[in-house]
Amino acid sequence: MQTIDVLDCHQQRNGRPRPPNPAVLASLHDQSVDPDTNDGNPLCECHAPRKSRRVRNQPALPNQIAHYPPMWKDCLEEAKIECRAVHALSNPWPKIKINADSLGDSLTTVVVQWTQRVGLDPGKY
């Protein structure tokens, strides 16, 4: 059996450790600011601007619940709960891929119940 030097393999792939460059350290020290009074210090990531994934004025997509009016949001939330219950009872050890037919069945069942109970009008909401 051949032994493998893990440290040597790591250093071949990533290089050997080196001490930091004193000139870079000195320039960083000159730029540093007291952490209690951080005034836009570029070294501090806690105040770095974050890039939003979507623009605020861009409408939500139809595959997101935020796209729908409040009454339909409640209906879809109930459909999610119903679908999870159906899957847990029918298949306690699910595979990675979910049967899409049961999703449609659960959604249809909940929409029919909501239509009878609340009176959902597809054109109104």
C-alpha cells in the first residue's frame, strides 16, 4: 500500500505558504479606521453595499406567490400544505423527483374547496 503525503499534495496544488508582503501590510494599516467609528472603510464588509437580485420596481414573476392578490396567496399557501400532506401520507420515502400529477390534483382540490367556501371568481381576483 502506497502512502500519500496530504500536505505535499495540497501544497503542489495551492502553493506553499508565504509571509505577507510588508509594503501591502503597511498600506493596509494606513487605510485602516477604528472599527467603532467606521466611516465607509473599504476593508469592512459589514457596510459594503449589497447588490439586489431583482430590481425593486420589477414585478414578481407568476411562479412566485408575491405575484398573486392576497386571497389567491392564501389559497396557494393552503394548496402547498395540502400537497405536502398528500405526499407525506402517500409516499413516506419519496424519490428525488415528485409526481407532478399529484401537485395538480392537490391544487385543483383546494381551488374547488375555496370556490365553494369563499366564492373565488377567476376574473375578479
